[in-house]
Amino acid sequence: MSNGIQLRVKGKVQGVGFRPYVWQLAHQQQLYGDVCNDGEGVLIRLLANADITKFSQLLQQHCPPLAHIESIQSQSFQWDVFPDEFTIRRSGEGKMDTQVIPDAATCDACQQEIFDPTNRRFHYPFANCTHCGPRFTIIRHMPYDRPNTAMADFPLCPECLVEYQSPADRRFHAQPNACAVCGPEIKLSDAFGLTVAEKEGALISASQYLLMGKIIAIKGLGGFHLACDATDDHAVQALRMRKHRPTKPFAVMIPSLDWLKNQGVRVSDGLASLLKSPAAPIVLIKQWKNSGLSQFVAPHLTELGVMLPSNPLQHLLMAEVKKPLIMTSGNASGKPPVLTEQNAFKDLANIADFYLTHNRDIVQRADDSLVRYHQGEAEMLRRARGYVPDSVDLPEGFENSPSILGLGADLKNTFCLLRDKSAVLSQHLGDLDDLDIFEQYQSAIDLFESIYRFTPTALVGDMHPNYVSHRFANQLSAQLDIPFVQVQHHHAHIAAVMVEHGLPRNTDKVIGLALDGLGFGDDQRLWGGECLLVDYTSSQYLGGLPAVALPGGEMAARQPWRNLLAHWLQFVPNWQQQSDAIQLLEFPWQGLEKAIERGLNCPTASSAGRLFDAVAAALGICTVQTSWEGEAACQLEALAMNSEVMTHPVTMPLINQRLDLATFWREWCAYQAPKAQRAHAFHVALANGFAQLAKTSAQQYGIKTIVLSGGVMHNKLLRNLLMNNLNEFEVLTARQFPMGDGGLALGQVAIASAKLKR
């Protein structure tokens, strides 16, 4: 007969103060036994006379702030030697089946300490505890213990060691625990790499230089930032010029919520909770008048990205400058954020005036996450720091899935690991066409596979043969001798939303509207505006936008006038006589017209993204060139949002399940209203056309659920118009994961799992 019971606790239970919590609870209940971390989570062993039901309930009720219990399983256990107390054992190894914790913003207790002159961590820029601080960005291996992190290079001083070893202390086994005596240190260097100041002097000098209008590269937790005074036009313009970023919006770090309230911004409980959450993302909110911010922070847009300080160094900087700061990614144009001082001095040499760095390694890149907050709801646009690598369980029917590596798309890339039914989506990485980003992508996959002890038995990727991720999957498939499942781009977009909403594997089919820039279609052509009949194993084309030439191929995605020309050549007879044609006639359109006629480097695509570009160009928005992806579409939406809702003659009717762009262009060109009203009319016509297509298709197949996805669906005006038109249906959109390519890998692994299980 067994004399003990062991509890296996799974979930987010490592690196969050869970073991000392168990220790304290066991002492309160006068229980004997022990607790330890291992590859599967936390293992608790108790004498058989313990009240396991009560103890399990208490474990669930008072979890540490960052902890989350997914399951508690009990089984009999045999003690060889009876315990006479409750202790914390050393961590064990074993199969990896626990969650790695995302980095967490500085907790209130640590904030109080760094601003308390009597505390030994006063003004220490790396204070943390089990409730906050770096996790994911410093981990090298599991289990999550100090020797397996970037803190292995910093032996604990006697005082920190006492905290680290005391289960009653909130820093018990806080792996990044340190102080000014034993921990990482900061320094400020000039553009030549020469040290200007160290420790607190570096912080004070950096603050002074920011107030003087200088640009400083700051080493953070998951990469570098470029910072400058957000109220200084000259500083912001200098940053734009040096970074070759003429209009793409900058994020602004604000001193506090009170600062935002004092600007006259209504800070709801939901917005406050999001900004102050452990993830501390950049939050897109509506721009407000008389903010005092530079006019060049987010030009031509209606939204502004704001964030609160998320680590002690940022808190200390904000306390010194007492002003909002631009806090944008520390990278040269088209390159990933730098992770090391060596690369910072090389890549940012023509951008930064000074460098505020520290001597702790960044093991894993993690950009700032970006979330839109609108009408009381949060919408994920870029998922990274604070959210990654939180896992998500796939819905019913995906249990016992094979181990699948989803390689994602080529733009806004993320990848995904699926084991059993648990999926871990990586942080945002970017455009894999860039060699540096592709190298970070490969390194990130290697690290994820290492820390999760994950060996894929199948690969899944986009079916586009020219994608970097597709070619990489082919290479890996041959190297590992495992199957490569190819998934259609828009099928994956819809499936990702289905996963988020918990639709089971054997769910009824849904109608999917997938609107984005480009994706490789089932007919070997480029898609971007489709209505689909979807479940996890199949996707059937039902209709959508007609295919239009992309003059110059990829150049069409960067030069909106090319798309306007292609649309007008196809749909607008005698387009040269249109009043909107004056700007277009200034471009070398004759040569492109001949190229389109001959099909020379002019593939066709049914792209909603390129339609947005064409309409924007006709209104004089970004006509010549865009400087960032989606610029023309975002400015077009911002213009439309400034319009009053007006009746107008513009439609986009259905003809044989295709949206009729000939009618649209004829009516839209004849609608000579102010630009904002014409921009709004376009959104309404597009939404009405796709809503009618979705309704017709749903009625034909007896379907009640419609799923919206693809990067264009992040246009909140278009999405709201669609949802209003489809209010008799259950309409699903993504919230926790991006609807653009950043969420694609999640849909890929779900589809591959369903197909392989079938």
C-alpha cells in the first residue's frame, strides 16, 4: 500500500514563484513532502494523509500573478524515507511538457524599490522578482534555472543569494535576480564607442542628451530601441531622415496613465488594464488634439501607438526626462532589430548619437507587441514581447496530434510548434527575404526546438513555390526525412481564426472571407480577395475579386500608381479623360501598358490590397511610392474615417460571384465629392460587395458562420461595415492573434494536423 501522493501540475508554473507558493501553502496546512521543477512542470510529493482535494483547491485559488495552472493530476507514490518537513528539491530533467514564461513588465513592488532611496536597489535598472522581469529573452535551455539563462554570467552576491534561497522571499529562485553589487550594469557610449558614463551616471547623461534633442540607441530585453524626445519636431524629423523612415508611425512611450488622462484622453478600465498588463504592449488608440507631441510622430493617420515603461531602465529614464519619448525598433531600414552592441555600433552608426547598453546577453529577440484598442476590445496586430511564448490549446479533436513545425509565411513571419494539442506561436520576426531576418528565423527555430525538446515528425508551410519558407521546408523535409504538408495561404488565414474561436476539428464548414495583399491560390495564381468554403481539411473557391495585372511584379506593391493604371486599363475605357487621371498621365504609363498587353512581368492577382493602393493613388495618396507596407491603405482608411456617413451612388455588385470592378470604377470616378467622402464610399462599396457574396454563399450551403481574416481585415472601418452587413450570421474575427501573416502558422499547423490525422 502506498504511503504518499504526488501531484503533477502543468501550465505556466516555472519561473513565476510557484514553488515558494507551494512551500508556503504546505507550511500553512502543516503538510510534509517536497516540490520541484522538471521538464513537465511542477511535481509535488506529499504524505498520504494529506487532504489532496483541499490542497488542490487552494493551489488554484491563490496562484502567483504570472502563473496559470492547466491541470493537476494525482497518483500514488511510495516514500522510502518519510519526510519530517516540506522542502523544495533541485530541478529535474525529463520530457519537456511545460510552458516557458513571457517577459513581464516591472511589478509595483519592484517599481517602489527602484524609487526608494532607502532600498538597496534604489535606481538599479535591472530589478525584478518572481512576479516580473525577463524570462523568454534570457533562457537558453529548460528547465528554467539560472545556469540555463543569460544570468549564468552573474554570480549572486551574499544578500541576493539569501533572497534567492529563501522560500518566503518573493525573489526565491527568481533567475534574473541581481543588484548593483552582482548584476548587469549599464553604460553610455558615444558614436565612436567610447564610454561617456557608467551606472547611474549613464542614466542621467542619457536623459540629458534626450532633452537636448539627441537620438539614443537603448539596449532593452529583446532588442534595441531608438529613442528621442517625442515633443521635439527637429529630433523626430532627424530620426526619420537618418532611419530612412519618412512616414511610418513611431510608438510613443508615455510617462504614466495620469499623463494620458491630463491630455484629455478618456482612459477606460479596459485601456488602463491593457497598458498596465504584464505584457505592456504598444496600444493603438485614437489620436487626440493638442497632445503636445510632434506632428511627425504619426503623420496622416488617425491612430497613435502609446506604451508605458515596461522595465526598470525605462521607468528610470521616464522619471528623469518626464516627457514622452519616441521608442521605436533599433534597426537600420529593412533590417531586423539589433541584439548585440557590436551590431548596434555597426548597423546604427548613422542613426544614433549615443548608445545606452548593458552587459547581459539578449538570447532571444522579442519586439514590442502591438495591440489596437477600439470600442472596448483589443485586437492583436503584432504578437511578440509579453505574449510569446504563451501556448494555445487547439480545439476538440486535435488531441494526440503529431509533432508539427509550421513555418509560416514570408512577410511578418512567425512559426509554430504543435505537439499533442498544444501550439506555441513564435514572436514576430519579419520578412524572410532579408538574409539577416532569415538567419534569426533559423536560430529562433533551433532555440524553440531546444528549450521545448521538440523534434518535428512533419512540416507544414505555404504552397507558394517561391517563398523562402517553402524552399526551407523542402530542404528540411529532405534532411529530416519527414513529410512536408503544403497549405494554401488563405485557407491558413481562415483556419487560424477557427482555432482561436475553438471550432472543433470535425466542425461544420464555414464561409471564409480572406482579404490581403497576395497569396498563392489553388489555381496556381495570386489571390488576395476571396470567398471560400472552409473546414480544417479543405478549402473551396466560391468567388471574389477579379484578377488584375501587377505591372512590374513586386514593384506594384510599392508604387500605387502602377495598380491604378492596371485597374483603369482593364475597367475604365478612355481613362485618360477622367478628371482623376491628371497625376497618372505624368508617369511613364505607355511602356507599362505595352508590358501588360504582352504579359511581360505582369502577373495577375485578385488582390484587395492592390485595389486599396489603386483607389489611394487616384485620390493622390502615396501615388508615387510607399515607404512601408500598407501605407497607402492605412492613409486611405484614415481619410475615410474623417468623412460623415453620406449616401452615394458607388456600388460593387456581383456578377457570377465576382465583384464587378467595371461598375465600381465607373460610378466612383463619376462621384465628384470631397476626397474623404470618396474614400468612405469605396470602403462601403467593397464591404457591401463582399457581404453580398458571403450571404449568397452561406445561403447556398446552409451555413450560419462567416470568418473574416487576412491582413486587410485589420482595416477596422471595412471590418465594421462587413460585420454590420452580416449581423444575421455568427461572424468570427481574430483578437488574440494577428489576422495578417503573423497568425498564419497557427492555421497551418491546425490544417496539417487535421489532414495527417485523417
